[in-house]
Amino acid sequence: MKYIYLIALILFSFNAKSQENVHWLINKDSITDCSFIKSGKFVNEEIGGKITKGYSIEFRGENVIEKIENGKYYLRSKINYTSECSYEIKVLESNIPGYEVIIGQTFYTEILETAKIDKLIKIRSKDEQWKTFVFRKVEE
């Protein structure tokens, strides 16, 4: 019987740790509005509402520009929507030291959820592995 308690405790511990890394959209839209990301400037919202300092990403037509250190460094890409809720970005240029190797690479992204009342969108992007991000729209 004590083994059952031990197993339950271990499983609960793993579950609690994995939930710490999940960013929940509290006011999630009942239907994801994938067009929400097609234009505007966004910042990366980390868990707990903290904004990644100095980072922004702008979607304008066929272009996506990621800025780091408040625009000192940038990554410019071309966006291709492959479906209503997914897109690929191909890196065209960058002045970020060490990022020369990714010029020409294509990254796949899926739009998972939106919470337009909070100006949030949750995406997952794949380079070598899947990574989930939550962006907050700060400009139209």
C-alpha cells in the first residue's frame, strides 16, 4: 500500500513541475482567431506576465522582423501561411552575431490559441524541437 502512495506522490511531483512551465491563456477565445497575428507588433510574454526585456516581433504583410536589445539586433524573415493557423518563416537576413548560419532556414509555426480580450496569442514553433511562446500585441 505504501508503494501506491509513493507512486502517486512521484506522479504528482512530475505533473506539478510540468505545469509550472505552461502559460495558460485565462480568457481563451472559444474559437482561435488565427488572423490576429497577421499584422502588428508583439512582445514575448513569459510565465507570470513578465515581458522579455528588449524583444519584439512585428508582422507586416509578407515580412516578419524580430528585434533584440530594443532594435540593436534584428532578424528579418519572409512569412508564408500554409493554412489558416500555420505558417513558415524563411530567414532572409540578420545582424545578430552567430546567427549567420540560420539565414536561408525555414521554421514551421502553429497558432494554438488566442485570447483577444487580453491581446494574447499562443504559438508553437519548430526548429530542432517544438517550443511554445505567448505573444502580447502592443501595436496594431
